[in-house]
Amino acid sequence: MSNYLYLGEPDPGMGCAQAGLGIFDSGMDLSGWGIPEWLIVAVGLYAGFSLFGDTRRTYGRAKRSRRSSAARARRKKQLQDELSGL
């Protein structure tokens, strides 16, 4: 049992003091954050922006694919109409 729970004091971090990790011990006080905390934030931002970029790129590819499929279908119909008219 940790000393914080025994003494009835609130846990100072985000639950990491019990495990002894020392990450985010200052809570949301940004002035107390060190390199590990900022690296975690940077990796999280990178993952979020990467997800956004991949989603946007996939949407664009799907949109182009639908457009090209519709154009192929129109060309095919035109050729079939020409051949049926002969």
C-alpha cells in the first residue's frame, strides 16, 4: 500500500506515483514536465496528425477511384451504343 493512501493524502500525479514511474508527477502543471512527458505529447500529436493525413489521403484516392470508374462505365456504354448501331 502506498504512503499516499495510508496518510489519506491525494496522489500527486496521474496514478504513476504508486508504480514509481515518475511520469506526469506534476499533473497538468506544464512547468514541471520534463523530457519524457514532452516526448509522450510529441508522439501523441504525431500519431494524431498521421491518422488525419492518412484518412484524408484515403478519402481522396477513393473519390478519384469512383470518378474513374464512372468515366470507364460511360466510355463502355458509348462503345456498346456505337457497336449496337452498326
